[in-house]
Amino acid sequence: MGPASVRMTVEWLVPLGETRPITMALHAVAAETRAARGCIGCSVSTDIGKGGAVRYVEDWKTEEDLRQRVQSDTFSQLITLIERASRPPRIEFALALGKRGLDFVAEVRGSVM
């Protein structure tokens, strides 16, 4: 990851029964996201050894690309997955000026989640 790129990471600890449906949904979101302008990469990984840890990562060329992503319809699908989770995930945005959390989403979308 170069110094100019930005990253969004979402990590869930989900009950084992929820791992497959969440990863399937995330793979669908990732497939659409990879086609977006400015997307460098998008990955979904699971670690059953950690009791159902699911990690979703998006890498973007610029913060502006990421901001456009956060305003997109496919990001709304991701928000729905986040809201439906039995345990809230950890969300982190690694930006040029430092790390942000859900406040970044609220700022970009112009509303409080």
C-alpha cells in the first residue's frame, strides 16, 4: 500500500452460523466495488480459528475515490450488513491525515448513522 492510497477495513466477530451468509454477501459487494473507478483492491477473508472473524478491506487510490465510494448505492448494502450484524463490527478508515471511524461515514454521507 503506497503512501497516497487509502484503506477501509471492516472486521466482524460473528457467530459461526453467520459467517457464511456474511462472507457471501461481502463477496457480492466486493465484486461490484472492484469495478469502481479508483479501486486498487478489495478482499474478504475469514478466520474460523478466531471464532468467526470476518475481515473486509477496500484499497483506494485517493481519499476522494473513497468518499465517492461511501456515497454509493453499493456502500448502502455494506451499511445494511453492518447494521444487521449481531455484534457491531470495527470499522477503520486509514486516510492520509490519520485513522477515522464511523464518524467519517457520517461526515461523507451528511447524516448520522
